Amino acid sequence: LAKTTQPISMDSYEGQEVNITCSHNNIATNDYITWYQQFPSQGPRFIIQGYKTKVTNEVASLFIPADRKSSTLSLPRVSLSDTAVYYCLVGTTDNYGQNFVFGPGTRLSVLP
Amino acid sequence: GAVVSQHPSWVICKSGTSVKIECRSLDFQATTMFWYRQFPKQSLMLMATSNEGSKATYEQGVEKDKFLINHASLTLSTLTVTSAHPEDSSFYICSATDRSGGTRDEQYFGPGTRLTVT
């Protein structure tokens, strides 16, 4: 199983850019890198997924260096509503299960 | 995007009774669904993998006779907590993968079900 390491918590202020880095030294060739956001008492919500280089969508960017041993989720101009737990997952799913586990995630607090 | 629903969103039951939680994929077919449990301030813990038409695969330490999973169709999986006890009180979340779109390996999560056993 690909093990991931993220900061347990981060604080930011409204309007700032937030970068959360995830380390995954033993990522496998077939593994994707996926980030989820979770608010209290809700299911996780997909943010972004990538395999290599840079991926951008309407809410975030994901930077993945060439060795793929880490990745950085970038949230531009955060607002109070971005306060949540962010999970970095590395692995794949198939009909037999999944080869990743949810780590503790990063608890992001956005302050006014 | 793909939507997964769960019912009920919350349930309170008495110790010793059984509770069924439904997980539905609303606009896609889910060959595989996953069931998680999450305790307060903790991360999601995978309980089992549910495949349509076959027996579920349980993670180590999860009692298959206590947590009955049925995946009768491509859009519905159910989790039944049998003989529930207060320590089973938790937030139960299901997810499903939609492989119709190609290679993206994304799970779609339901909103979760809060179970409280008194």
C-alpha cells in the first residue's frame, strides 16, 4: 500500500493561496493521486486527480513532480467555506477493492 | 457528475436491533461499492468492498456476520448492522466508482448515515 504523509493541520486567511503537500515515496507505476475534501458530517467530495505534471480544474491545481514521490494541492484565494479536512490518496481501485487507505488528512482552518 | 445517495441520513435505534442503510448510485452503474465507517475526529476506515452479484470482501477486523452487505443490483448496495450496540454508533459512508468514463479512477461518495445506538 502506498503510504502518504500530510501535515495534520494548517491555518490560512481568507484570500490567500493554500498549498498542501503530500509525500508518497512508494507510489506505484499504476497509482493515481487523488485529493478529497470533507466537511463535518458529510461524505468526502472529489477535488482533483492527477498522474503526473500539473492538473488544473475550476477549484484547484495539482502539482506532481517528475519522480511522483510527492504532490501539492493548491487552493487559490481560499474563503471561510474552504475550512475542511483534505485527504491525499494514492492508489487505484478495481473490482476487488482498493490498494490505498485514508490517512488522517490535513485539517485546514481558514480565518477571516 | 455522478451522484451517490444514502438512506437514511441519520437513524437512532435501540441496542440489540438491526438497522439497514441503503447506498444508491443515481445516474451511473456501480459494479463496485465501498463501505466506510468514520468515528468523530477520525479518518475514514474501509469496512468492505461490495461487488454486484457476489459476496462482499471484508477488511481485517470487520465482522461479516455483524455487518451484512448485499449488492443486489448495479445501483444499490445495502449495509445491515445486526444486533447493534452503542459502540457501533458511527458515521457510515458508502462510495462507488464509475468506470464508464475511461481511465479516471475516482470514487463518488454518499452523504453518509449517522447511526446512534442507545
